[in-house]
Amino acid sequence: MSAARLLRIGTRGSPLAVAQSGWVRDQLTAAGYPGELVIIKTTGDRIQDRPLQEVGGKGLFTKELEDALEDGSIDLAIHSLKDMPSEIPPLLTLGAIPPREDPRDVLIPHDPRVRSLADLPHGARVATGSLRRKAQLLRQRPDLEVVGLRGNVETRLRKVREGFEGVQATFLARAGLNRLGLDVPEAITLSPDILLPAVGQGALALETRADAYELEAALLSIHDANTATCIAAERAFLERLEGSCRVPVAGYATLDGHDVVLTGLICGEDGTPWIHGTLRSPAAYARRTGGALAERLLNDGGDRVMAAYTGHDPRWKT
């Protein structure tokens, strides 16, 4: 690309999206590839009064950005990877994946004396719009009442602190708090053993046109191969399941030496049934690892769970 032209970096307009896209811009600028942010409002930003699974799922946060890539209005689109569908348009590609932020979830209680899930009062009202979080929470605390709550990070924090509609706790991603630079002393970070993260949680994606070869050097300057390996396993797992935010699915991979270790989960909305497993393979086989673990969980009963939500077994294409 020409050194004289600024990269046009597409982003949603939420404070978190602007913060993380601004970080990407600054990293690229420091590497010699200056850019400017282009704010694009997505359908998911406009619809705040209904759960995502009722109005179209993850693609609500990506479609308008992808349209702008395809028509040449922007050069790059910055996404939270957990918001991206398992399949992307054929003319586009994931050009780079920067180093991952903390992938864990945090519990935000209304009462700062609460320091764990076990400390929540019996029957407490907990707010989350995520089926993944709801299912894992009810698996451990079936007595709790789970209600929906949408809005940006600051809005959800404020509502819980004010006890909005009797809500006594909610969940947020630790990565979002870190990227916004928010100090939330009441936040309780939950290990993946307690709450398995969403596929791609904590990671960003730089999406580009597949033929944008002039961006190769810029993309390589921010790409992190270790994060990309873990994400490849996670997204292959989700892709094999044809998963979305409409299904309680979780997947999280780490590197251990030369191996990738992937843990996956398929479950019902109340935590039952619970189909869970871990697979270790050489890191070079990350994508095959994701597909193989998905196949194992489908064979262990996950096929019936997926069929209940999607209307068909993902092993049989319709």
C-alpha cells in the first residue's frame, strides 16, 4: 500500500469498539502504517430491546462492516472475534489476529460482599443476554433467576450497581474491562473451569478483502501466531457445530508447548444435558482438533442438543 494513504479502519461506535479499534490503529501506526477510524453503525447497535438470538445472532454486529469492506469504503474491519459468525463472506478473510486479551468472564455483583457464585443469595436475579453464560450458571446454581440485560459495558455496570429491576449480578468479559481501562473493584474473575469462555473471547480480528494483498505487511506487523493457532481450533469447533449465539456452546484453546489443548461444551439452556470434553493435538493440526472435538461431542449426545435449537443435526447438511 502507499505510505501516503491512511488505512481506513472500520469499527462499531460503542466505547469498547472504538477503544479496541483505536488500539489497533495505534499499533499499526507505530509499525509505519497510519490509519483513521471510520465509525459504522450496525444492526446490533440499533436493536437494544431484544435478545440477540431473537433478531439474528452474531452477524448483527458484522454485516454492515463487511458490506463496507466489499464496496471499498474501508480497508479493514475490526471485530471482537466472539461476535463473528463461524462463516464469513467468500470475498473476505481474517487478515490478522492480534495478541489475545484476558479471555475470562467476570461476575459483577450488586453487593460487593459477594465474592463468588456460591455467595449469591438463594433465588437471586442475575442478568445476562448470553445463553452460554446462562446455561453454565444454572448448571451450578439452578435456584437463580436469570433475566436478560443488553447495553454497553458502562450501561450494564451502572444498572447492576443501582440494582436495576432487582438485578443482583451480571457477567462481563474481562477483556472489555481491560481495554476500556475500567477499575471495577467488585469484579470477580472466573476461571475457565468455572465458566468456559465463548469461542474467540478476548481476541480481535482484522477482517479484509481476500484480494487486498497490498495490506500484507501491515497485517503481519500486528498478527500473533500463537493466538491465531488457538482461535483456529476454537472457530473450527464452532464451524463444525454450525454454532451461533442461539445455542449454548463454549470453546477455549490454549497452547502447551507444541500442542494445542481445546476444551469444548454443548449444553441445554438450563445446563442439562451437559456434553463437555478436551482434546490435545499438535498445534499444526489446530483446525482438525476443533473439528474432531466437535464430532466427539456430537456423538456423545450433542447432536440432539444442536437439533433442538437449530432444527437439524449439523453432521447432515440441509
